[in-house]
Amino acid sequence: MAVRERFPALEKYRAALLAHWEGVCAALEEVWARLPAHQRERASSIIAELLEFERAEVLPSLAKLLGRPIALPERGGLEGYCALRASEIAVARTLTPEEWSLQARHPRFGIRTTQWWVERSLIAAKAALEQLRTIVG
């Protein structure tokens, strides 16, 4: 039986990546609570774009790579985004090192790994968070 080589630095990075990915919803909810009422419509469009990116790009790509479905919430808005994020995190927490490195071709982005999709999702979420923080001031 071959011994699988471990990469502690990579495992530490992935654990930190998941922790940041998991923390996005709490940060979004905190900023949302401070939004002035007259800015809610603008903020809602930012969340809608983020949710659409997750539904159209990230979720199908992760499901394809992993060969398993990931629950897609029917609701929208911040609640729907956070429900989707929870589904993705539940799957990501069970990934083996090999699953993190699975590759598949995406029509627009080319060959990408599971890890890349999680990173891309986090980048999009952080960008939306910064947009909301700018609105709050």
C-alpha cells in the first residue's frame, strides 16, 4: 500500500480558505444590518449579482468536478446566498486532498480545480462585501 504524501502547508492554506469562505456570510449580514434604508435597493443588486455568480458559475462547476449535487436554495437575497454558501461549505469540509485538486474544463475559464472555484467564490464574495462597506461608509 502506497503512503499518501501529506502537504501540511497546503492543508493549512485550505483550512484557512474554508474559514474565510465560511465567515463571509456573517460579515455580509453585519454590513447589511448597518445599511441605510435608502441604500437597500442598491445593496440588494450587489447581493443578487453575487448569488447569480454562485448559481451560474461556482455551484455547477463544483458539482461537476465532484460528481455530486449541491443543494440550491430557492430563495434569493442575502438569505439565499448564505444558504447556498452553507451547502457549498458542507461539501467542501468533506473533500479529500485529491478532490481539492480535481480538474475540469469550464467554457469561459478553461481548466480549473476545485480549489480554484472555492478561491474564486471567496474573491467574488469579498468584492461584494467591500462594495457594501463602501455604501455604508
